Amino acid sequence: MNEALVNEITERMCSDVTYNTSVGSFARDILRSVAIEMASETEDFDNQLNTRLIDTATGVNLEICGNDKGKSIIEATYAVGNVKITGINGTTIPKGILLINNTNNIIYETIEDKEITNVSTTVMVIATTAGKIGNCSAGQINTFKEIYPGLTAVTNETEITGAIDKETDDKYRDRLLNYIQKPQISWNKYVFEEEAKVIKEIDKSKCIPIGGGEVKLIVTQKNSVIATDEVKTKVYNYINNKILSDINLVVDSVEIFDIQLSIEAVINQDYNNENSKDELTEALNKFFFNKVFETRILYFDIANQILNCKSIDKLSDLKINGIKDDLLLSENQLAVIKTITIGGIE
């Protein structure tokens, strides 16, 4: 029970009631009992409301909100791949034989009937546990769960990939809010941005309508940020083949905008100048990447990111490329820390 809410309701009711000193305590007790019931109803209403709002719902309740919008949560998938089973020629390998990944004890099951010829054969298997945990490197599936007559050895000669974990609440919520806030209608800019992400190498995308039938699409590439010519061509060909109207599409990579950062600071005693720079670089580059395609990053937001780093106890005299002001960028630029200079506070 929210004690503060109970007290607030009680005081509000008491201020509306006239009572004399001799019965004041009794009257207050009665009003407090009423306030407790009212506070309980208020909390229950708030809790019910929170389960129906995308911003606050979690778990099953968030999935209900998403299903109402026609967007289901992405479920975990099962890793599927091939193993090589060795044994006596003519031995039948039935569906349902169990194999073990000895690195994490994940069990895989054969999903087809096969017969051994020429000492060995390749059999398709599926992990019995959903999610990325079923993905594995070559050679990790190497044991039978039981003794199977006629079968002597098993291994996966190639890696098994492709399984994914269930979408987290945070990622699901972001996807739902993005769907609501950026409606995709008749090849508007949001359609271009989502279609670009169909190409598996693409991480983020930004559509800039130029006018006169020209559309510019800025993309970042997973793992390397800067999109290669090959990936840009993939995006161009994929979208260009889907567009029915006569649009001049240009696909370009985000450009790096170097940042030279200068601060005066008190460094935490557990850090030195160099590992403090490393922490700041990692934190700020992550922050800038989350702000990619924004044309103004506030000076005080950058300062707050620095102060949130464990290595910095006190901050003074922050300069971004020599000035104390907001960071201004073009839509196709990504800020990246090039150098950091840390001086002491005098």
C-alpha cells in the first residue's frame, strides 16, 4: 500500500470535514479507513492501466498489446543443421536419435530417417532447446545420448547457426512504438528505412527525400558501421526492384565525423589517464551511435555521459572540437571519438 497516497487522501478529506477536538481523532481514523480503500482502488486502476499501455506493459501483457496492433513478438527459433554419423553399413538411423553438444549439454534430435552407406552418412538434426544456445561451432556435437547398435561416432563437420533468442520486452516495445510512430504508407520514408533492413548486413537506416523524385538512403552496416559498396548495392537492387514508381534511389553509407574531446577532470583513484580514456571512448561512441542521424546532440547530454563513467569523479571545461557548444552534424554523419585529452582541474 502506498502510505504517502493514503496520507494525502486522508488529509484532503479531513480538510473538507468540520469536526471538534473531542471527536477529531475518531473521525480521522474513520476517514483514514476510507482513504485506504480509495488508495487501494487507485493503485489497482493504475496497475490495470499499466498492463494495457505499450510504454509500461511487460511479458504477456505486452504481447497482448502487440497482438492488438497485429505485431506478434518474435519467438525463439531452434537451431537446425547437419551431423555426420559413422557406423556399420546398412544400419538405419531413425528419426528421434539424441545427440549431445558436450560444451553446453544441449541435446539435438535427428529429424529424418537415413541409412548408413560407405561407413557414414549426413543426417539433419534440430536442437531440443530453443534459442541461440543451440548454435554451435564445428565438432561440438560429438556424443550419442544413448548406445545405438550399429552407430559408432557422430560429429557436426560444419557450424550450426541461425537460431535466435526470443525478442526481449525492450526490443519488442521499441518495435511496436516504431510501428505506431512511423506508419509505413505507400512508400513513404519509413517504408524505405524498413525495407533497407531486410538486407541482413544493415543495422540502421535513414531516408532523406531530396525532391524531384530523388530519395537518399543512408545506412550503417552491422559490425563495421561503414557500409561497403557490396552491401550498398544489395540495398539498392533489392529496393529498386520492388518500387513500381519512377524514383531515383541513392544508397550511401553513414560518414564518420571525428571528435576531438578535451576535458578537465578528477579521475577516480581506481583508474589512470589511459584506461579512463578507454572507458570514455567506449561510452561516448555507443552514445553517438544511438544518436546517429540526429543533427544536434546537446552539449549537456554529452557532459552527462562523461559524468556517468566510473572513471570520472568530477568534470570541468568540456570542449568538443575546441568549443563549448552543442554538436552539430549532417544527417549522414556519425560522431566518433578520435582523441581525448584529459587535464587536471586546477
